[in-house]
Amino acid sequence: MSDYAASEFAPAGSISFLIDDDAITYSISGRTIRIKEGERSGDTVVRLSRQAWTDVVEQMRTFINLLLSDQLTFTRGSYEQLADWEPLLRYQHAGIPPYNPAEAHFAGRDPSAVFTLDAEDNELTAQLRTMGYLHVKSVFELDEMEMANREVDRLAALARPDDDKSWWATSEDGTRTLCRLVYVTLRSRVLARLENDPRVQRLGTLLDPQLRAAPDRMEGSVVLIKVPGNPSGLSNIPWHQDCGMGGHAIMCPAVLVGIQLTGSDASTGNLQVIPGSHGQAIPNFKNHQLAELPVIGIDTAPGDVTVHIQDVMHASPRPTGAGGRRTMYVTLYPPQLREYVGPGQAYNDLLRNRTEDVVPTARNKP
């Protein structure tokens, strides 16, 4: 498992799970995870149902998802200790390695490299596989972005809180502010043409030609509208993986193609990424550890495109200046997503209405 278990990110002590009437305890000895069936004397003790435990083991839900839905409790310890254990448990259950920044190797590639569409697919793919993201400049013409922005203006004027077609934040002065439009290609032919544009399809399928956009589910293609200041709500999003609430088994490796309708930099709250962090379980980083990570901020011009794998560690921080960034994200998913998520649904909808009939087991799924 590399040297993660002996690193500063390794959890301390032991953890027990009380699963209905059963119990299991995990501890670390050197670089080995030790498992004791029936043991319940861990330094941290977590109680949850058999179904919840199965969901965790099969990468359908994460512990933070269970915590927020009141489906686990602590007999001893707290969520902080459980979060410290999650990367090792994901490795134990699903073979997903814990991310250790000290072991990131980029094979001589530049994390800040910028490409054009003239690059060969194998070169673009190698960069995306290595870093977890890609920046391609001048993919779209300025007049294409101007036309798209006029459509965003039109949809924004129609948006209302609780319309199921938009997200809203609360500004520091207490006013509601639009921060995201969802299902945009179902309501705009102009934006639908972008979603289906051969340039988007090329960049979105570099990893896998079977990946497809889902315009009618998972909130479809969306437009992020970066709100200035420090509003409450889901405008400024801290470090995360897009499967951080669950669904890794059926959604990954989804790819997000970000069409830059406006330029972006720190003043507008640009996309930030941790190179080489995709395909791994992210530790419960403390603030001082976060400050030491190799952060790349992607500055873009209108018409550029960013591509990122959904489980690369990334953030959309507070703008340092006026804000206002607009990015249209087209997400391309593996085919199995449609076995679980129907039209008009998002993955979290299924979790809120959790039954075995709604979300079948992910075991042995491709």
C-alpha cells in the first residue's frame, strides 16, 4: 500500500464498526491493516446498518453522506477520526489507493502545460491521465462564446429560487444570488450545440470513447456563475472530489469538459486542482497539510476549455476580486450510470430515497 500507513496521514489508534449485531475492528501494524471480526473495542466506535455498511464497501456511499443523512452514530470518538480512516478502508475494500503527495510522479510532464487542438490525441490523453486535468486554449471562437453568454443571460433572467433549474447563494448583504444554471441544454439550442460539438466530444472521450453526456439527468450540462464576495451556499466550493458523497462505483471516471464562456483567474475564482490526485482516496487533510499541497490554478481566456477527471482533487475558491466567471460544464459519464440514475434524477436523489430496488448493488458491475 506504499508508505501511506506509516506517513503523517495515517490514522491513529483503531476503529470498530458495529454493523447491526456484528462488529469488526481495524488497526494498523507497521504497513499492514489488521482486521478482527467480532471485536468492538476500537478507540473510535461507529454504529450503522448492514445496508449502510454494504453501500460503503461497494463505493456507493461515503461516510460523510451517511453522517449527513443521520445513518451512522458514534459510540466512541467522532467523525474526525472516522474521516482519518476512510482512505485506508477504501483501499481495503475496493483497492483504491490513498493519495500521498510525496509519492506523486509526473513522468517529466509539466502540471502547468497548456495545449491546443493541434496536439495529438495520445499527447492530450497522456497529460490527462497523468495530471487528472487538461487545459486546451482557443478551442472556441469569441463569437461563439458571445452567443453562449447571451443564452446564459436569457436563462438567468428566467431563473427563480426553488425552480429545480438553478442553484442560489445568499450574498453577504442577505440577497439571493444565482450561482448555477442546470439542465441548460434542454432549454437552449445554442448551448445544446456546444454540448454536442465535436471539439467537446473529442476532449471528453480521451480516456474512454464510451463516455457520454447526460443532458437529462445528473442536472445535465450546467453553467457556473461565480458570485463575488463570500456568499453562503454552494458558490465557493472547497477542496473535494465530485464523487465525495458517493457513487464512485458507477460514476467514475466521469470527465468534465469546462467551456470557458469568460476568462478566469484568481480574481474571478478560477478552477484549482491538485495534479496527480485522481483515482485515489483523499486523506482528511488538516489546514497546514492543505497549505503544502502542489496547487495549480488554471487561468483561462474566453473560448479555452478545461478538462478534469471528476475524482481529481479540485476547488472553486472565493474570488479575490470582482468574480463573475462563467463556465459551462459538460460531464461525460460511463455507460453504467444510466442503469442507476433515470431522467430528471441526480445521484443524491437516489440516496435520499434509498431502497434496494432504487439503487441495486454495484457488485460485479463494469
